[in-house]
Amino acid sequence: MNQPLAYVHADAKIAKNVVIEPFTTIDKNVVIGEGTWIGSNVTIMEGARIGKNCNIFPGAVISAVPQDLKYNGEKTTAEIGDNTTIRECVTINRGTSSRRKTSIGANCLIMAYSHIAHDCIVGDYCIFSNNSTLAGHINVGSHVILAGMTAVHQFCSIGDHAFVAGGSLVRKDIPPFVKAAREPLSYAGINSVGLRRRGFGTEKIKEIQSIYRILYQKNFNNTQATQIIEAEMEASTERDEILLFIRQSQRGIMKGYIQN
């Protein structure tokens, strides 16, 4: 249902049961899936791909051109998965020639005033609290929670099931299953509460704790720790995910907490 006071470009592909409120602008080369609600005063620009049953609140700007001086008008997209909610005044920029897209997964909640820059890839079931900011080229796994006013440096990666405390400055990669807190940002234990909520059993949580005890509490460097983990810990999906993340890290992983 399109309100007469909304502008929808004739070339936009809008499912029949999408609701578009007044004073919203939808540009050409936009696709919006069934059951999605678009609030008033939303701007959806060229290259947006929005899934089914999404909710986009007033003031959001989706698929604006990247804030990157190297961008030269190439055709790229900003993609939002099914059942994702975008709250007030969120800005999501489309990709550049680097990745050709910015992507947010399904079942995410992106709270008010958050910014997701060009070429970011975000997994499913993520929650970004108010004023979370992702610079360009960031990878975020699934089930990641960023508390309010978290700022993530460009090219960083955050692993699955990680939790980042409010007001954090993320300058290094954050491995999966952990909590990141303090200043400078550092390891603050594993995200046991989040893991339990998602069905991880006690034994699996203990296994993950044992892995990170070797990595962060035994005074080994990362190379030594990964070798010991691989040699002494029984192979599992979680163990292998942690090892792969560490070995593929481009910026290096965050440190353990050091008391002054």
C-alpha cells in the first residue's frame, strides 16, 4: 500500500503487500520484499535490496553512495535480509568496487542512529545498539551484539556470538564467542550468557573457556597458543572456528586485559 504523498520510482520493484508511509522516497533500481513496512521520511536510494517482513523506521537512509573518495559511481548494492528491523535515522551506505555490496543478514536489529559504511558484511541475528558505527570493509559474524556507541575501525572483523561492551573502540579483531570490554579493548571472558541463550550446553561452554584460557591466560603468543590448542584440544566446530579466525586475522586479535 503506497501513500499518495510517498515518491516511488516507476522502476522500483515493490512487492504488492509492502506498506510505504507518507514522505518516503524510493529511487530506481530498488527491490523490496513482501510484508515490509517503510515508515515516513525514509530515503531508499538506488541499489537497495530489502528482504521480506522488514521494518524501516522514520529518518533511515538506505543505500546512499559511500563516504569514500575513491568511489566513482560504480553500480553496487546495499542488501538487508528478511525480518530485519532498521530503527530511526540509521544510515547504511552501499558498496564500492572492493566488494560491490554492503550486506546485513536476516533477523537483525539495528537501533537508532547507527551507521554501517560501505562494503561491510554483517551476519544474521545481530543486534547493534544505538549509535553503533561501522567503518568500511568490516566483517561481523552472526549473533553479534554491539552495545551502545561502539565504534569499529575499518577492516576489522568480529566473530560469531561476540559481545562488545558499550562505548568501545574496536581497533583489533574480536574472536568468536567472547566478551570485549575495558579500555583499551580487551578480552573479558567468553559470552557465556549469550551462548546459553542460544542453546550451547555446559560442556560446550567449558570447552570454549578452555580454548581461550590457553590463548589469553597462559602467557603464550598467538602462534604458540594456536599450536597448543590444535594439539591438545579435541577437534570441534567451535575449536576450528576459533583457530581459523585467529589465523586469518588481518589486523591481529585484541589482547588480554593487562592491569597497570
